[in-house]
Amino acid sequence: MTSTLSLSELTGDYAIDAAHSRVGFVARHAMVTKVRGAFNEFDGRIKVDGDNPANSSVVVTIKADSIDTRNAQRDEHLRGSDFLELEKFPQIQFVSTSVAQDGEDFALTGDLTIKDVTRPVTIDFTFEGTAKDPFGNVRAGFEGSTTISRKDFGITWNAALETGGVLVSDKIVLEFEVSAVRAA
């Protein structure tokens, strides 16, 4: 049952429940379609200050080798030196630097590190509500996304198409569907 706890009542420390959350991405392929994928292994913690959301914080660490586009050959290419270079850079990390609130919408700004390159990004999130699960845990749900340039993170591999354009878009949409469990 979904409840409507006030933001003040949400105050506390939370762990992201990776089994019920998704960190995904979308890239344009061959200029005509989209390829969707996800990272299957990640963890994160959220500190919510419901009285002063600006004091809230988020840290998320992603195991880059957990990338999954439902195509083993493509996934191996993405893990290699043309893209994520997992041998050198096994993790992707986001550490928030500020949180701004507008009703039930939040702008979460922070430092995203991919391949040892750190850039500021802002992720727009919507608060989806709270629920008490069958085990008595308070859960909070958030959904958000942002668009990044992969070139900003040193990921420049591409292939020209005969018809013009390139095989892989520079712009990548990062998608987040988060179920967070409040610490007891």
C-alpha cells in the first residue's frame, strides 16, 4: 500500500535496493533506432533531510562490467578499450553535490565519474511515493533521467555510415528507477 509520508517524515538514511531498482541507458544506433541497456550490479546510499532537502545526499557506485544490452558481443565491445575500458576503470560513480526541490520533483546535481573522467551532471527526479513492505521496511521510490555526452567522458569510438551519420550517438540518456529502503 502506497502512503503519503511528508518529506519531513522521510528523513533518514536509505540503501538502494538493487533488486528492485534499475540503472539503465539509451543510445541511438545507426541513426535509426535505439539500443537500451542496464547495469545489473550497483549499490548506493541516500541521506534524506526532509526538512531541508538541500542537505540530502546520494552516492551510487556501479560495477561497469555488469553492463547488459541483451547482446553478448555488443556487451564485450562496450567493456573493452573502445568504450568503458574495464581493465583500468571497473567502476562508474555518482556523488551528489546539491539537491534542489520543486514540489515532488528534485534536481540532483553531482559529479559523475566514468573512465576516471569526472563531470558535473544534473539528474531530474520525481518522488514516486512511499510504501511499507511486508517486512516492515519503509521504501521510497524515485524515477529520473539525464542526458550526457559520452565524448565528455573520453568515449569517442564510432564508425561512419555509408548513408551519412555514425553508428553510435554521442548523446546517451541515463535512466534511474530507484527503490530505497530506510535503515532501521
